[in-house]
Amino acid sequence: MDRRYSSYTVEELRKEMANLKEKVQKAEQLGNISEYEILERKLQMAAAYLVNPADFKKGDKYELAKDPGHQFQITYINGVFAWGHRINLLGQHLEQEEAVPLSILGDKIEG
């Protein structure tokens, strides 16, 4: 039975991330897109447990890693997830609220 990332130590998370990065590279080299996507999401989840949720605040906007066309505005934080809305290049908030791992939030957007 697999353990939850929430029960890992920092060192265990770092080892898991190194292992996942290797697997992501192999999947990418082999052109296995679905395996690549699954492993990339696992990597994002493991990384989320190394982020301090207290560093993020309701209402703040962030760049989204690997999605340069969107920003993300936080409605609230729940564990290692930020709930909120994507904002497109035209400044329009997408209607559907979603949860994203804190690890994919990039630089904070000031202003």
C-alpha cells in the first residue's frame, strides 16, 4: 500500500521527487505522453508538501508554472491546495473554481 505524501519526511519527499524526475525524463524520451502527464502530476503533488501554505494569501494572484497564458487568484487555501480561479490573458476570470497544488504557483503578481 502506498503512503500518502503528507506522511513523508522532507528527506523522503526529496528522494521521491528525484525518483519521479528520472521517470518523467524517461517517459518524455520514450514519447509516452500519458505516463509523462501522470508522473508530472505526482511530482507536483510531492513538491506541494515542501511549500509552506502560510506563504499564500486569499486574493493574491500568481503566475502558473507551465501555463504562461494564465494567472491564478486564490480564493482560499486548504492543505497544500490553493482554490481559486484562472485569469486569462484578457484579464477575464474563468467561471469554474478549481484547486491547484501550491507547488505550481509561480511568482506573485504585484498590483
